[in-house]
Amino acid sequence: MPFQSPVVVQTAKTDFPKAELSLPYISGGKSEAADKKINDAIHHAVQQLVHNQGSLDDPRAQMLGYFEQKNNQKDYLSLSLFNYAFTGGAHGLTLQESLTFKQSTGQTYTLAQLFKPGADYVERISAIVDAQIKARNIDTLEPFKAIRPDQDYYVADRSLVIYFQLYELAAYVFGFLYFPISVYELQDIINEDGPLGAMLVND
């Protein structure tokens, strides 16, 4: 495939009472319309994270938002948005949402869209995650059965990284649990026209 220059990812800051948010702002893509679509999706996701944290009415309450860029190559951008809030209680809570885009169009991808139609990606990924849980001796809250069809993920170079929110799989002390899977382990079911398909190509 022809070389696709990465988009420019800058940090935009916004704040309101008790909250400081740093969010990614995208520019320099193939079209302004695609960049706008990506930025609109990011803005909506940040607003949703803020909403999901609930009220900041507690006098001690505070909120911090930040992000990590995971992949910016071959016409695909993948990033994670984080929101930490202390709203009272024993400790604060961090939420994470990841977004994966086709840079030239602004399209976003669900986990299912990374794979061929009809592929049993849930069973394949669940088996890999289960093996990693056992290998890493992770003490799960309940016996692990399977990922959700819309499980949280991001793309990092030639890996698909499946992850679980705090408390979703294990106790708070474990933090976010990440399960990196090489694209080559899933090669036969990958949608070749999607983000993972692009990462399979050696160029």
C-alpha cells in the first residue's frame, strides 16, 4: 500500500469547575471532513465519560481527563481516552474508552468490524484471553467465560489489545487488565479491509 502519513495529534485543554480535561485534537488528514468526523467522535466520547462519572457535588470532588495515542499509521488511528474522577468514597474511579478510526474517512470500528462477517471472533479471542489469565495467575472476580461481543479494545502496531474496565474482570487493585494479541494469531478471520488487515501487511 502507498505510504500514508500519520495525522497530527495535538492536545486540546478544556476545564470547568473541579475538572481539567486534556483531549486529542486531530488535523492534517486527507480531508478536513474526515478530521472533523474524528474530532466530533472524540468530543462525544469525552462528554459521555464525563456524564458516566456522575455528580461532582462533593466539596472534595475532582476530575481529570487525558489520553494515550496507541496507533497512528497506515491510515488508521487508535487512541484511548481516560477520565479519573473522585466523587467521594474510598477512592476515585478511572474510566477508559478507546476509539479506532480510518483516517481518510473518519470511520470508527467496533470489535466485530475488525473481522470477516460471520467469523466467531468472540470464541477465538476468549480462548486466548483465558489462556493469558491462567498464565498470568490473574485472580478473577468470577470464572472467566467469554469477552463481550463489543469488548473494549485498541490497536497497537501489529497487536489487537483487548482490555477490561476496573472491576469488570478482577478487583480494583489489578487496575485495567490488558490482553495483547498478535494480529498473526487471528490472521485467518481478520477483515482485510479493516485496521487489523492493514497491520498484517509488511511494507
